[in-house]
Amino acid sequence: MRKPHAILVPYPAQGHVIPMMELMQRLVKHGVKVTFVNTNFTHKLVTDAFSEDEKLNDLASLVSLPDGLETGEDRNDFGKLPDAIFRVMPEKLEEMIKELNAKGDDFEKVTCIVADICMGWVFEVAKKMKIRKAAFWPAAAISLASLFCIPKLLEDGIIDNKGTPMKKQMVQLSPTMPAISSLEFTWLGIGDLKTQEILFNLMVKASEFVTLADFTICNSTYELEKGTFTSYPEILPVGPLLASNRVANQIGHFWKEDSTCLAWLDQQPARSVIYVAFGSFTLFDRTQFDELAHGLEMTNMPFLWVVRSDMVKDTQNDGFDDRVKSRGRIVGWAPQQKVLKHPSVGCFVSHCGWNSVLEGVSCGLPFMCWPYFSDQFANRMYISDVWKTGLVFDKDESGIVSREEIKNKIEQLLGNDEFKVRAIDLKEKVAVAVSKGGHSDKNFSNFIDWIQEKDT
Ligand code: UDP
């Protein structure tokens, strides 16, 4: 038997790199050598943000390739980055693998590739080089299923060939799955029609590439998405892949964590703190940002709020910081998994990015949902309609979530223990899935067997 050496390729965005890094940590624990391929840009962010006490296992190495964009170009622009990647990375990846294989040492030879489905072109490289390949989906299975359904949605006239819904309607992708709104498909909800079309085409391509993979794993849990996994048994849930489940530190951050907020949390009463975080991508305009600030102030409760340096332009300081300084804490980037686990945290105001959802669920927290784009709407649907562990902020007629709405809904959420009871129940179910012999644990063992080329 050859010694296993896996190449891991995430999509270069924070919510994709973190779970792929966690996958790397699991693989090296099982004796698999891993070469983790970031883009040069994300590699620098990750290595700069690495904390001093973090040491990678000797089996793990972090390498990087160019993403095809120039220094200073906007890497959050879907109109640019995926195309640039597709132009330069396949050839570079192939060269890199050839170099590794040429090293002579048997342990260097690449035995398989695990790639994010958003980097589906990797499967073509693997096919060309006759390397075994597995697909990794870092989000909910329902959003992957929605990609698989694109041909049917087109055929049924639910969307046009740019992904635009023909009308607003509830759509059930299969009889076992919950209905989602046609206005909330994974490729919708951001930017103008052009951006939407680009995102749609990217997803069409991804759903075609994934058919090349020998194995498809998903960072989700059967118990969270029974209906979807029943209809799509080829998607194997192995999650949640969270560092907190291994009692380890989460790695792969693009920003340095401000851990001082943990000591601040220690001083707050149990379940009293509103944790507010919108992941790595969400932007706010000034008006909405100010409403949120006032809404948090009006709750009269302690809050910990993550405001990334790039999240809002030109905030106005109207004395907010002074008024809330005895009970409010603002950080640029939090050690989120540790924060959510902290007994002082009572609820999670979230954009419903899938990693944040898994992290909040695993800590038994009720959610206030504020989705921003893409799969976050389907994730919101799970929280509010299926699991019933949270509420949704509604926008007023001018498209704003008002300060009153923020205050009232948070009070409603925290004033009703049923949300917490259901959240704890869900947490326990998910914990069983990742414990020895649980659904996700078994799938993960099969995946390791596949990597080690044992019969599965
Ligand atoms: N995160 C963090 N600190 C923060 C905010 C977010 O560590 O202050 C982490 C969070 O734990 C999660 C990831 O960043 O693992 C964000 O992923 P998610 O899918 O929730 O959202 P995205 O950034 O993709 O929109």
C-alpha cells in the first residue's frame, strides 16, 4: 500500500479555507500527509494571522499558487476572481504535482486530491493526471442539491438561463426536502444581474465538474438535513468539522483574532451576552450600521459585536462608544468558536453563513437571522422554519432592519425558552453524529479508508 498524500484545494474565501483546514487537521491525525494549496493571497493572510502558539503537524505543509489577479485587485469580486483562477491555476497545480511526484521519495507522491466544489476544475486536472479525487462541500447539502437541480429548474421554467427566477414561488427540490423561495437560490441575492449571472454560471460549472469526483463529502450532519441526504445519498455528511469538537484551536483565519474579549465575557452573567457577527464577507451601509448600533443599545443587554475593518465605510461616532462602554464590546475579529462556547453568550445575531450556523448549533445557541447573500437564505430557512431555533429580522418598507425591530426581536427570542430548548436538543443530536459510531463519524472513517485506499 502506498503512503497516502492528499492535496487539499479550498476556494480562496474565509468560509471555505477554515473548514478545509479543519479537514486537513483530521487527515494528518490519521497519518495522511497533506499539502494544502492556498492562493498566494490567502496564504499570506493565513500565515500572517497564525498565532504564535500554533504549530502544524509535520505531515501538513502549506503551499501556495498565484490566483491570476494583480496585487491590489478586488478578490471579493466574483466577476474577476473565478475567471482569473481558472486561467492560471490548473496549469500551476499540475506543475506542482509533477514536482512533488518527481521528488523520488515515495512519501511525496500524490495519491489523491480533495477539492472544494467551487474549485471544480481541480477534478479535471486530477482526471488528466490519473489521481483519485474527492469533492468537499463546505456548506449545507441543500445548497449543493440546488446546484444539482439547475437543469430541472431550467426545464420546469422556474429560472431562466441566467439563473433569474421567472416569478416568486416556493420550490421543493425533492419530495423529502423543505421548500425554498425561488428568490433565495444559492446564486442570488448579491450585486447586480451581471454578478448574479456570473455566480450562476460558476455554479453550473461546479455542478458539472463534481460529477468527475469519486467521493463527495459535505460539512453537514444527517440530523440537520435528513430530507436532503435522503434524496441525495451520494452526498456524504462528515460534519460538523469544527476545531471545538477536537478541543483544539480553529486555524486558517484571514485576520488576527482579538482574544481579549474572552476575559470580558468571563465578567458577564450567564447567557446574558448578544454575540453579533456577520462572517468575512458581509458589508453594511452607514444607515443600516447605525440602526444596528442603536438597536443593540436599546436592548440594554451586554453585547459583543464583530466589526471587521472593511465592513462599513465612514461610520459616524455620535457618542455610541461612550454610551455603551460599560456593557458593549467591539472587536475586529473574534475567536468565534470559543466565544460561542462561552457560558455568558445567550444568542447569536448572525448572517447565517454555514460555518457560523454549524458553530452556533454545536453550542446550543438560539439565532437571530440576518442573511446577506447566496446560501445564507437557505440556512436561515433551516433555523427559522425547520429547526425553529431562531427568528428572522424583517426589513421595513425602505429595506432597513430598524432599531426597534432589532430590539423587539432579540427580546422576543430571549423571552421564549422554547428556542433554547430546541437549540439544546439539536446540539445533542449533532454531537451524537460526530461521536464514535455516529453517522458523520462513520462516513468520515469510510472517507479515511478511501484516502488510504482500503476497501470501503
Ligand atoms: N469567524 C471568526 N471570527 C469572527 C467572525 C467569523 O473566527 O469574528 C469565523 C467563523 O467562526 C466561521 C468563519 O469565520 O468559521 C465564517 O464563515 P461563515 O461560513 O460563517 O461565513 P462567511 O465568512 O463565509 O460569510
